Amino acid sequence: MASPKTPLAPLSPQSTYAESALPAPIQKLERVTALVQAQSLAFLMFEKPDLEAVENFLTDFGMHRVSLNKDQLVMRGSGCAPCIYIARRGQHSRYLGASFTVASEHDLLLLQSQADARRLPPGAIPGGGAGVELVDPAGNLLWLIKGATPVDPIPVRSPLYPLTNGPGITRRINTTVRPPLEPAAVNRLGHLVLQTIDFAGMARWYMRHLGIIPTDVQYLADGSPNLCFFRLDLGSTPADHHTLVIVGGLENKYEHSAYEVVDLDALGQGSNILRTKGHRHMWGIGRHILGSQLFDYWFDPDGLEFEHYTDGDVFTADHETHYSPLDLAGIWAWGDDVPKSMGPQRNLSTLLKIFSLLFKGQLSMSRLKLLGQAMSAPPRPWL
Ligand SMILES: [Fe+2]
């Protein structure tokens, strides 16, 4: 039998600390007073050169077309949101921004008077309603909207887990499991991950304009926060572990967005469909640690990342913020090794980005070293 390259070692210990018991030198993520409490993540907006190609991908990914004309593609899931994805036709493939719902017209007026938000013209929002537009410090749009008309859900199959058998558990007798070979029906848009060169500034800005709560903060070796999983503040109503993730890095960039499907078999059969149709797989199937969800990542036709997920954690607003060290090993519990594309790219383009950030004073040598340290430790040394 071949011996392992290195002795087997346990996974990253995943040491976590509650915010009320943070040891030095871990620094608390400073909070800011929020203007409003966002109620849900409504849809994302992209610019795309080929709307037909992206529609093909999203259909195989499990969404449904609402409308397509020469300028814009609008897609929905099977849930009651009238729209979860918009692509405007343009020269480049790029992320434009996100739209969240707020509770009232009063919130929109407050954002106009306190944050210089611009009122959206009538008809701008697929699904209707009113809204305002802000621009985040990295130049991404943030729409806050209210009053969109919900649509009837599209019927989908029931989850299979109530029929799962196990040792001493026989829920399924005289019948079989045959999940249909079909796209993984996307129920809803779950979360968005953005990379930023100014972690503290972006985290502050989104906390102020969305009222989001840090669920899990990850810190660099000097104790400085560099990544945060934020959830919505819905009071005693459970909210997803993360709806927005901000991660510090070498560029301002859309990382990925994630869409909820019904169960693990949907991830598996959805993966079969996407492979059969020739789409490019990125990573999965596996289980994340922070958020706990089962995941499967795919590239759209232009290389942007889209995640299918199921079985994520939810927390009420009173759940305390926790802190853990940032490293690649902490990203997932099991599944294939993390793809190289998720770590730092050692190439000329990265080098140029670093020189530019150093020159503009947006990055220090010590922070560069800390970022390199966090991302270069092999996550699974025995693989
Ligand atoms: Fe994700």
C-alpha cells in the first residue's frame, strides 16, 4: 500500500471564538449605525455580451426566462420572486450590482435624505415597485427596492430526505429512490460574495446601507478582520448564515453568487445536466464549514462563478458573532480539493496588481505578506 506523502493530520482545527471572548490580538469588526434593515436579497445585475448564451446556461442551471429583448434578459427561480437575475446587453461580461428589498417607503426616503440615494425611474425594476440606487465604494450598484409583486411559484418536486433510510431507520419500505434527471430547480437567490481591496471600508459601507449582521468574521495572522459572512437582520425570524460576504484581496471583484435548490439529489442531477450540456464545472460537490451548506460551483459562459447550494445554516438576530482564522482549509469540510483558481494566481497580472496597489498606497508590504500567508498554506497536506 502506498504511504501518504505526509503523515495524516487532522483538518484545520477550526478554532472559533465568540466575540464576547476574543483573545488578543484578534480585533473586533467595528459596527456602524445602520440606516435601514434590508429584508431580502432580490436580484443581481450583470452586463453580458451574449444574452442568448447566458440564458442557455441559466436555464440548464435551473432558472426560468421572464423576458428577453435586444437589451435585457430577466430570469426567475421557481420561488415567488419575480426576478433573481438581470443581464443587460453590453460589450463586456461583468457584475453591475445587487438589489435588496426594504420594508417601507420611509426607508427609501431615509436613504435619499441620509445617503444621497437616487430615485429609480418608474419601470426600472422588473416585478414593479419603487426603489433607490446607491454606488458602493468599489463602484458597484446597490438598489434598495420595495413593493415588487410576487409571482406564483413554479411547482417542483418534493425533497427526498424525509424518505432517507439509515441504521435502524426505515422510512422507505417497498419503494425506491429515483431522483429525476433534470436541472436543479433554483428556488431563490441566496447570497453574493464580493472581493475588495478595502475590506474595512466595504464592510462598514454595506453594514450602514443594509443593516446586516456579521455572523462569522475571519482574521489574518495579525488578528485583523479580512473576511465577513453577513446575514440579514430579521429579528427573531431566522436568516441565512450569509446573504453577503465581503472578502479582502488584491482587486475589487465579483466572486460568486449562490442559488438554493431542494436537496443533495438536486445538486447531483443538476450537475449531470450541466455536464451533459457542456458547461464548465468549477468545484464540488462538497460541504462548506461556515454556513454548512452542500455546494456545487459552475462557470457561466464568460467564466463568472455560480453556486448551487442546499442545507445551509440559519440564525436569528441575537446569535453572537464568531471569529476564526482565515485559511483555505477553513472553506470546506469535505469534497474535492479547492480549485487553484480560488487561491492567489501567481502570474504577471497579479504582480502588476500588487505593484499598482503598493504604488497607490492601497496595500502595505506587511498586509501583502499576511494575505499570502493566509492563502498559501496547503489546505489538505496529505492530498
Ligand atoms: Fe457561496
